[in-house]
Amino acid sequence: MDDSDRLIHSEAFVITQVDYGEADRLYTIFTRSKGKIKAFARGVRKTKSRKAGHLQPISLINLMLAKGKSFWTITQADTVEPYETIKSDLFKTANAFYILELVNRFAPEDEAVQPLFNLVKDTMTRIRVEEDPFMVKKFFELRLLKITGYMPNLTTCIQCGETIMREDQYFSAEQGGILCPRCGVSSPNARKISMMALKYLRFIQRSTYQELGKAQISQAVKGEMDSIMLYHLTYINERAFNTPFFIHQIEENDTDKGIKK
């Protein structure tokens, strides 16, 4: 094993952290050069530790890491972008945590996926600047599915192969895409999807992020798109996600207060 295998210097995002022993922490970190890894920060919970302030979720950081027997060890950490605009807004913070939860669930261990790292980095910048992160999230979800090989088929019936017509359809996470009305009605786990929700999912699927500003989507259709995507992501991952419920609570509280999201 040469130095390039034992020592790395990489941009990274902290995904999770767990206290370990009296003063250490074990982190799950998504790095540009090694993908998702486990890494120790020794003594980081001591009051004099310099690393603690840099090892924060929703921060782009530079790390120096050394390979140990079981885990990497963080030897140096410096903040590149703290995303203070996100952290000062509860709604933006919740959406950023949703992105990190998706990365944690879908990114492979110890395997560099630079297109996904670039996507996460771009997405955090977009959450920071956009007032409404809906399109940011949908673009991320569909690109994540493409990168990891789970992109749903939204153009032809996944069962009979017929081209999808301009009418309400069905979506099957189990089969991996759209079902025409004839096939969908006989698939017990398929969910109905309106023509408008499907139209916008297909638009996001084929467009660049810069083109998404053209879309004017009603709140009802946004809610339907959220539901379909979460259904698909949850089926693939085989367990529920935590952050969407938190985001929904924030949205409900803001609606009660007359604040639009």
C-alpha cells in the first residue's frame, strides 16, 4: 500500500456523527476522492479541539485523512464553505439534511462517485440561493437515481411497452416506472399519477437545471410529485426516510402562520 492509499486530502461533507469513548467521534463522511467512508476524529469533543468547529454537517470542508486498521482518521479539517445562509433558515436546513440523508442511503461505501459529489456541492449552493427548494430537490432526486442506476422509466409502459399517452397514468416503484391505465389497474401496488405530475417529472428528467425556471407548478402537483418520488426512493431503499416528515411539519407550521413555501 503506497502513500496515495494511506493518506488522502479531499473535499468532503459530514453526513452523520456518533460520540465514541470519552472524547472521540466517529463520522460518516462523503468525500470527493474516496466516496462515503467512516472516519474517526480523536479528541474532537475536548474543549480545546480545533477540528470540532469544522466537522459540521452542511459545510463543505477540506480533510486530511490517514488510513487506520478499521477506519480512516481525520488528521486535519478546514471549512471551505459554511453555508451560513442555509443554517440560519430552518426550512433550508431541513432540505439540506434531506440531501445528505439521500447520499447516506444511496452512495456506495469506499467508492468515489465524483458526479454525485459534484451534484451534492451544486445542490447545496442552489438551496442556499433559491427561495423555494422544490425544483432543487426534484432535480437532485432524479440525477441521484440516474447516477446510481435507479432512474425510473417515464416514457413507455414498463409492462406492455406502449408509449405513454397524454392522460393520467400509474407509477410502480416495484416495476421501476410508469404503467399505462390498462396495466396499472391490474397492478395492486401501483399508484395513480396525474398527467401534469408526470409531465413535470419528465421535464426535470430531460432538462438542465438552468431550464427548470420555465416551469410553473401548482402546489397540488408539487405535493403529488413529492409523494411519488418519496414512494420510489423508499421502495428502493427498503426503509423510510426521516427528514421528509420534518420538512412537512415545517411547511404545515409556516402555512398556519400564513407563510408560503
